[in-house]
Amino acid sequence: MRFFVWAFRAFVFFALFAFALNNQQDAVMRLFFGQEWRAPMVFIVLVAFGAGCAFGVVAMVPSWWKHRREAQRLQPTDIQSAAPLIQPATIPEHPPRDGL
């Protein structure tokens, strides 16, 4: 299984590397008020990907803080009182079969 995971990672790396090599020509990104940015296309795609990842992390921060406050609010007594609600699974006993 590990071999397939590493093979998949190698495939993704080489596919992205080939993408970068094939897109070395300059691209122009036109911004507001006549501003423009000239850079190789692979850099523009990389910056867009990084900005999307950063936006996703920043968007998740309030949810993380909410869950952290909730976890800190719980007392150890609350966790211990919830423990008896979880019962171990019981295996029903069957009478032995004749002849086995």
C-alpha cells in the first residue's frame, strides 16, 4: 500500500513539474485602475493557489476558536459523567451445537 501512495505522490509531483515547464511564457494579469502584473503563468497560478489556501485557513479560524472554547468549558467531571453512557459491546452466548 505504501508503494502506491508514494507512486501517486511521485506522479502528482512530476505532473505539476511538467505543468510548470510547459507554462514558462509570460502572462499578464490586469488589475484595477490600469494596473497589470507580468509574470510567468506558473507563478500566477501558484500565487492564486496560495491565496486560496490562506483564505480557507482564515475562514476556518472562528470555527476553530468556537470549538476550542467549548472544549475548555467542559470540566473533567462532565467527561467522567458521560463515560457510563458508553457501554462495551456484549456478545450473546449461544448454546453449543450438537455434534460440533
